Amino acid sequence: MRLSLKPFWRRGGQASDGADAPAFVDTVPMPITGPTPAQRAAEQYEHALARVAADPSAPIAMAAAIPFCAAHCLYCEREIHVAQPAEVIDAYVGALLAEARLLAGRIGTQRDVLQLHLGGGSANELGEVQLVRLVAGLQEAWRMPAEAEMSVECDPRRVSQGHFDLLRGLGFRQASLGVVDLDPAVQQAIGRRHSHALIDDVCQVARESGFERINLELMIGLPMQTVPRWRATLERVIAMAPDRVALARYHHHPQRVPVQRALDASALPDDATCRDLWALSAEMLCEAGYEAIGADQFVLPDDELALALQRGELRRNLVSYTATPNAALLGLGAGAVGEIGGSLFWSEAALPLWQRSVGEGRLAVVRAQIAPAAPSAAAPLERGFESLAPRWLS
């Protein structure tokens, strides 16, 4: 659903065309009383955390936002910080751990972490020492069992054998690689270039490091995409034999996302073409032996997600589909999103403001979407084109 926000006010004294235009009178603004929306969101988050704390043995899940990349790709909607020096990332890791300690103080430390996800940028922008420091600090705050579902998003253009070896040693078992599209014309249009041979090599290196699941992420709706070009991309992706393939849908919002202004809007495929691209994806992937567990996720038949779907235990949270039991998802970091009892909580996205809040000992949630008191039963998995999310993880 697309929302349109239109001006609903005029400034006092503004001129208007026409002889009979109404007169405007300047008014003195009334002082705002009561909490601001951000303050209310923070209060609601504290109440939600108190409910989590009331069950000290309940497990949790975590999604840590790493808002750093080497460059800002032209389609990306995220608030990304590019080419940051080590000291900036060091300070961010320190603030992440400080936020984790604040949360541990709210909900207690004697609980298991069932799911840990690093991404939202590229986790491989963190150096080896920074990765070790981050994971070790989270393990100090909560228990992280060996069977925890640990996933990481990496930019395949910048990840190395050393990164994969370290990540696997830290317990990460799934790597998500941002492929987007393998066609050179599309890559030229979106400012993200890499060969299919590079992606194939990176998949192989990840497997040699012991990663159990390789997830390749593609995006539909980008400039220059056509059915023949997309077919060639899918053929190359299938030949790489990833364990999972995820689809995302590009949405063009240049007024809200300034970097998208560099894209050629006239080269964007229309809605009918996007539907054809999605239908072709489902057809080719299923013919290759993958199973669709939703409109945007395809997995091999022996995948834990496919097995969970057969048992009726598959669910979806803000990270992805998961076979783990239902648990509160805590968002860590600037721009992170958490989910507790169906309610969503957004943290401050501006890095300096988020760091200042954490440094002052305050959780930086500034927006909330509260679930109804009596939520309805879980909706069935969406399998239509319309349910493709305008998301991008790495």
C-alpha cells in the first residue's frame, strides 16, 4: 500500500491568488504539552521490555544493525555510512555493547539467545577484532547456545576467506550475500558491479569455511531489467546451487531516498514486467528443485525452513523466515527495529543521536507501532507478487 502525505497547513499571512482570496491572520503557536511521539514510543518500549522481564526464562532473538558499507548503492533505502575509518566503527561497536548492557539490565541475563543476525549494511565492514569484541560482549550479556541460529549479511565484493573463517568460528552458520542482479547493464545502472564468477567463488569459500547455508539475495524492479536478462541471471544463480534464494522488490522513492535520484527512472520496468520477472523466478527456481515457502523465499527440500513448514512450525519475524520458537526480537544499533508481542519498535537512525542516547544511558527507541490487545491468529504465508517486500538487507 502506498501512502501519500499531502500538505495540510498554510503558514500565517501566506498570499493567495485571486481578488477574493481569504485573509490569513498570524497566530501565536500554542505550547505543546504532554510527551512527544518519541517519548511515548520510549515509554511503550519500556513497558514491552518489562513484560519480557516478567518471564526471566523466556528466550530472545537479536538483530544488530551494522549501518556501514564501502559505498552506497543507488537503490538502497537504508541510512548507510560509507567508507568509515576504524575508529568510527570501534566507537559504534562500543555503543552496541553499551546498548546490550542496558537491555540486559531491563530483562535480565539468565536467558538464551535463539537467533542472532548481523546486517543492514554489511557486517564484513567490521574488522576481525571488532567482530570478536561484539560477539564476545553479547555472550557476556546473555547465553548463546551452540544451536542458536546465527546469520550474517556480507558484501560479496569485500568479504575474504579470513572473514568467513572467523565468522564460522564465532558460531555463524548462515551467510547472506547481496547479489541483486548479475546482468552488466543492470549493475551499471545501480552502481553495484561484480561478476557472476566472483559470486560463485565467494559461495565456494563460504562453504569451505563451514557455513551450512548460503543465501543469495536478488532484487526485482531495477532499471534495465527485462525478462531475457533476468532469465540469464537466474540461470547463473541456479548453477551456483545456493541453499536459499531470497527475492526483494525495489520501490522508487527519490524524494525520501535522495541516492535514488541518480537512477534513470525511465529505465525502470513497469508493474507488469515486474510480475513477469517474479513469475519467471518462481517457475525456474521450482523447476530447479527449490521449494517456495513464501513469495520471496526459496529453499532446498531438506532445508530446516522447508521441514518446519511441513510441520506447521514455520514463522516469520523481521529478520526472515525462521524455524526457531516465538521469541521477543530485540533490535540493537542505529536504525534497528525490534518486535515484542507483535509490536514494532524503531531506534533512532541518525548515528550521532543514537550514540548520544546510549552514551547517556537511554534506549534510543523513537517510534513504535503497538499491536492490538487481542491480536488475530497468524496469517498464512503470503505467496503473491504483492507481498514482495521493498527490503534490502546487505
